[in-house]
Amino acid sequence: MEQTKKAILVGVNLKNNLDFQYSMEELANLADACGIVVIEKVVQNLDHINTSHYVGKGKVNDIHQLVQQEESDLVIFNNELSPSQIRNLEEGLNCTIMDRTSLILDIFYQRAKTKEAKLQVEIAQLQYMLPRLRNSELSLEQQRGGTGTIMRGAGETKLELDRRKIQKQISELNKQLKDLVARRQTQRKQRQKSNVPVISLVGYTNAGKSTVMNSMLETYNPEAEKSVYEEDMLFATLRTSVRNITLFDNKSFLLTDTVGFVSDLPHHLVKAFRSTLEEVTESDLLVHVVDYSNPSYEKQIEVTNSTLRDIGVKDIPVIYAYNKCDLTDLRIPKINGEKVYLSAKQKVGLKELTELIENKIFTDYVKCELVIPYDRGDVVSYFNENATIISTSYEKEGTKIKVECKEKDLDKHQEFVLSC
């Protein structure tokens, strides 16, 4: 069994940043999600990041003593480090160095299950590695060329070969990813042809998006048995799941569960996962799931909205689902405009969320009365399957039904319409 790694977290608080404490807490949560035990946190207040070591050189000595004292396996820094900073810190601390970006990449690597997610993560890792590549076979002194310039040239050639190899890998992986994306886009076009509304669950990681989806499935489609994976951890799943939700009144929509967001999400990952996140840009409605029990929920809303803007989401209606209210003192369910306060786990407020969704996406529904001749049972069956039957009576001319249905369904059967 693999031994749990111990880590010291290090952060620089620039000019008393109000979000710094939250950022450090999130770094600890990220480490936990990666199976790393945090044993100490080191903070330094500075006006600017030290370009050579991230923290001051005196602080590097303090961290080195702490590493030896606590027998720490690695030190994790709260910002993305430059190649030179990593090299200097490795020399000064004599242990494994990670930054926030590499930590998130590791989590995504562990969580990636589908072929597409694995390709996306591998591309992001290689893009992160490329500028940080160093020659591993020759020592620094050898590359400096103690006996002339021959060894230095060999070292630089080896490094350049490694870079070209990685660039070629990235190119090949991008081709594979492009094929998968094209396949998914075809599926998306087929869904769009069906005119079924698409709703995307978006939000900060671990806000409860998967729990909302599973609760909707259990409530409206219990026989489907297609629940999505959920767990109380950051980035529990990376796959985009699409499920059909058929409501009690026969209205249906596609519900999409997307990868969660986090502050300072590495740009390599955003770029690699852009094709997956583009599912969101094609939505008819967004349900922004918020962990209302988290003291920093407003910051998480801000980060999510910023990331959505970055991937090109605009002019899509949004409903805010304030989740995990059972962990607060708020009485639920509660609706305030486009906001619903609920507990997806307890299924409290799910009905209110559904009503908000219906009011947003089923605006093209109308109520009408139709009289359908008895020899057109196929039309009655169609409305039974695709509309809400409010009342039914049997008249001399045929079956009289009062329905709520889509305008396009009514247009198809205009000859049977009695009144609207």
C-alpha cells in the first residue's frame, strides 16, 4: 500500500490580500483531494513575489529547517512557480516541490476516467512541463562545459530534442482529442434537432452539482438507474454527464453535469477542457449550483462566473440553486426571484427548483382543447406521450381532450383544434 505523503504549504500574502486566507484553505483542500496530509502552513507577507525563490531567502532557510524537523515529503506553493523558482527551491529545500498548478493537474490525472478526460489532462500536463524541462542526464557543471564547449552543446541538443518530442506528443494527442470532440459535436447536433431543451449544471467544485442531478433522476426518473458519481471532495468527477429528465407532466429536458471550477484554475486545463466546457455554451439554461454552507460562497460564485465568461458563455439565462442549506440555519425551501434555497441531498426545494426551470424553458407551451375522431387513436396516443392531458371526455364527434403542449405539436394537428 502506498504511503501517504506529508506536505508543508507555503503562501505569500501580497499587500494583505483579503482573499488570501480562503486561497490557503482551498490549497489545503486540494492537497487533501490528492491524498496528501498537510502538516504545516508557512505564510509570508510581502509587497511582491521574490523572483528567484518565491519567498525571501531567509524564509527559505526556515522552511528547510521545518522540512527536516517534520520529515516532510514535499512543499506545496500557493501560486504557479517559474522554472527558475522551482530549480532554486529544490536546491534550497532539498525536497520535492509542487505548485498550485501541478497539484491541480495531479488531481485531474487521478480523476480522469474517460478517454477524452485522460487526453485533456495529458495535454495540460505536457504544456505545463514544456517550459520547465531540464536536461536530466548531464549535471549543471557538465553543461557549463568544464573542458570547453562540447558538453554544453550536447546538453543543449538533448534538451532541444526533449522539447521537440513533447511538442510532437502534444500535437498527436490534440489530433486524437479533435476526433473525439467531433464525435461529441455530432451527438450534440442530434440532440439539438430533437428540440429538447438543454440545461447545464455549473458551479464551483464540490458545490453539489452531481447530487442535484441524482436527486432529479431519483425523483422524476427512478427507473432509469443512471445516477452519476458523487462524493464530498474537490473534483470528484471530470466527465460531462447528460441525462434525460421527464417531469410528471410529460415535459422533458436534458440535464448536463459539468466539471467544477476552482480559483486560479490552470490555463492549461481550461484550454485542454475547453471542448468539454463548450457543452455549457450550447445550453438553453444554466443552473448555477452554490454551496451556501461555505462561508466563501460569494467568492466561489465570482470565480465560476469569471470562468464562464472566459469560455465564452454569454446571454444564457441563469437560475441560482443555493445548495446545502440543511447545513445552515436557513429555513427551506425558499425562493427569491431567480434564486432557490434548497438541500439536494435531502430533496428539499427540488420541486421549487423544477418550477423555476419550467418557467424558464417551457415558454412555448399552450393550453388547448381538441376533438380527435375515434379512428385517429394515433393522435390521442401522441398527445398522451408528448403533452400533459388535463381532461378527457368522449363526445359524439370523437375524443375531446384539454392539453398543455408545445406550439409546434399543436401546429401539426391544427385540424383537430377546437379552441385555445
